[in-house]
Amino acid sequence: MESIESGVIRQDTKMSFRGAQRREILRQCSAVRFLTYVRNDNERTRRGDRYNVISRNVMTRNLQFIKYSMTILTAILLMCFAFPLAEASETDSLVTEVETKLAAINNLTGSFTQSSYIKDLEETQQYAGTFYIKKPSSIMWEYKAPRDEKILMKDDTTWIHKRSQNQVIKSRFNKESYNQAPIAMLTGMEKLKDDYEITMPEKNALHLVPRRRIGSVQLIVIETVQDSFPVRTLTIFDTYGNIVIIELSDIAINPELDESLFQFKTPPGAEVYDMSQ
């Protein structure tokens, strides 16, 4: 009986030892798993920290780039909107100045040189002469030799005296004839804003596009000057490709001009061609 019991005891002891051993193994495995989890968690935390740092750096750089881009964009927009406004203001100021100075002139005399490019002939003809203007509608100018012509305009009538041939041509004048009598344009520049679309592509140069038909005139360019008489040159472009450049000099403002200067008298023996009928 005792041997049996002692056998049972030894068997129980073995089983207890095995159970304890198993529990110890499980405990150790749990400890290892826990340490592994802790290490993995710490690694994840460190990775998360590094990711957060990287993310913050990237976000900071992105914000800086956005701020820089917005600054550049704002500057560009200001330039785009400010420059046209400034240019428009400068153009209006110059046009007003020219109109005001011309409106204050009643009589005008001076010298001119004229260069006429004739497209059909592919040649440039050059002339020189003097002019006299008495407002509202009296103009006379004379070409020196070799052209040697006298042209007188009063109200709506024009006389052209060709001295070399002793011929007189009488015709009617209106704005359709301006391209043939460019000096006459000086009498019609007191209301530039009403008569022309105006731009100023470069300093002291006004480009005038007629709002209403003026013969074959397509564009007039006025070169201005800071003087009591504000016009230095007139350049006229027409629809046929012809170009007339008139440069003014020796200007006298509001001199006394006798009315008889603008009364045409037919020279003795001259042939008269009346084209005004």
C-alpha cells in the first residue's frame, strides 16, 4: 500500500514539477513577448516622432513656399494693374497739356521741313517752307524751290499757285483733304480726345487714330516737346502706305498777322482751274 502511495506521490511530484516548469516557461515567454512589444512600441514611437518631425519640416517649407509665391503673385498683379493706370494717367496728362497750349494760340508762324514717302513710286520727296495760321480757319504756307508753291486755305476754299507753271487750282477743303494738306492739322488739335483714340507707346509720342474718317489718314503720330508750342513733328500714315513727316521750327506764337495775308489774288496771266464746282 505504501509503495503504491509513494508511487502516487512521486507521480504527483513529477506532475507538479512539470506544471511549475510549464508555468515558468509561459511566464518567460510572456515576458519576452512583452519586452518585444515594448521594444516595437518604442520603435514605433521613435518612427512616429521622426515622421512628425519630417512632416513638420515639410509643412513649414510648404508654408514658406506658399507665402513666397503669394508675395510674388501679389507683386505681379500690382505691376499689371498699376502700370496701365500710370500709363493712362501720363497719357491723359500729356494730352490735356497739348490741348491747353494749342487752345491758347490764336496766331502761329514758323518754318517746316516735309519728307513725303510715296509708296507707289518707292521714293521719298523732301521740301521746306514757311507757314502762317490765323484762327479760326485761315492758313497759308509756301514751299521753297524746287517745289515753289503757295497754298492758301480760308474757310472751305483752297487755292494752290504753282509758280513755275503759273497755274492756279481752286478747290473746296474739308477734313477729307487733310492728308494732302498736313499743315492744316495744326488748326484742329484742340479737342484731341474727342477726335482721336489716343495712346502713348513711348514718352512724348502720342499716337492718334481718327474716330471719324479723315480722308485716307490712318494714324497720326505727334512728337511733343516741353515748350509753349508743344508739337515738334507730325507724322501721318495713310491707308495706301504713304508717310508724311513734318518737322516744325522757328515757331512764333500769337504774332500780329494782317488779314490781307490770307486773301488770294490771281497772278497776272495765270491759268485758273476751278475744281470747287
